[in-house]
Amino acid sequence: VLAMGLREYMSEIANLFDVTIVVLGLADVYLIPGTTGITALRVLRLVRWLKYLRRFDPVRRLVEVLETTTALLRSFVLVWMIFGVACALVGLVSFSGTMSFSDGLPRANFDYFGWAFLSVLQLFTTENWFELEVSTARALGLWATLYCIAVIVLGAFVLSRMLEM
């Protein structure tokens, strides 16, 4: 404010935004104790730096590459999610209500769609997949492990190989 003068400083919208956030933040801290609603708006002041980052050529090129990559991955993620929902629905129909054992319900189960979808994602990533396979085998027998193996093969390997194309 001192370097530019009050009139020139207030002529820019970004500076008006900064002043508004600072004044509201001060009012929030001193006039209304115990609230943090306006102080959370201070994070929005960081958006101002995006304007300055656009001027730097390497950063601008990096953002362009990220936009291009995101556009290319959009169709892959859509196919992966549709396949995940389909596998979750098959698991929900096959295993819903059958995985309550005497030692409790396993964390990865198919009782509700949300848990079924997370269980399928667990199989896609092959993270702790053996525990889920053992639970499905305990619920419906050894043939149920074919479901887990099919989801792993199709989800983790086939769909993931689409990224290499």
C-alpha cells in the first residue's frame, strides 16, 4: 500500500480481495471468538499466486502436460470404474450376507455396495487380496476364489495394461 499508494493499490481486484479477506479474518478473530469460518478463507489468497505462475514458461508447460495427460486418462478411468462397479455388483449378489463369521465380519466384505466396491478396488490393486480370497472361500467354498482370481486378472492386469497402449 505504501509503495503503490492507496488509490492504485485498491484499483486491482486481487488487492481488494486480499484486503477483504484480511479484514474479515481480523473481525472473525477479534469480534467473534471461537469461530474459524472466515479464517479458512485465507487459503483462497493462495489462488492469487496462480496468476503469477502462469507467466513462467516451465510451469505453464507443466500445467499443459498435466491437462493433456488428464484428458487421455479420462476414458481409461471411466472403463476401469465401470468394470469396478460391475464386479462389485457381482460380488454383492454372490456374497452379500454370507461373510459374517464367528470371529466377526471381515473388513473387506460384500454386504453393502460401498464395501463391495472397496473390496473390488483392493483386488484390482492386489493389496492384501489373499485375505479377501480366504474370506470368500470360507463363505461359499473354494469355487468362490475363482471370482477373486478373475477380478485380479481382469482388473489388475488386463485393464492396467491399457495404460501401456
